[in-house]
Amino acid sequence: MSRAHFEEADKDRPDTGRGTVPTGVAVFADDFLSIRRFAERDHNVVHWPEFDRGGHFSGTDAADLLTGDLRAFFWA
């Protein structure tokens, strides 16, 4: 989708501000860089672990880390 198309499609949507749903972001070493201040600007980030291994496909790269992190987030 082109940027112009995206902006045009979204222009009438009201700005609702920062989200209130508790959000978790798992940051894996070999994945794209997640910028915490941008995530926190728009979302209620309550869980932000950073891992020294794993990548975009963390379910196969680091399944033990992902599983443990999901449990920690949802059971907290």
C-alpha cells in the first residue's frame, strides 16, 4: 500500500490518543530494532523484555524464550 493511499484512507479517523490496553513487546537480538519511546508514545507498554538471541521467527529461533515471556506477560 502506498503511503499516499494509506494517509488518504486514514484521514477521517479520529486521533484517539494513547491506547489503554496493556501491551507487551518482546525484543529479540536478531530482529528489527524496536524503539521503546515510540511504542510508549502510542501504547500502554507494561512489559518490555530484551533477549540476547532469537529473531523475527522467535517461535522457532528461541521458542523457550518466547514461551516463557508469553507466560510471564499473561500471568502477571
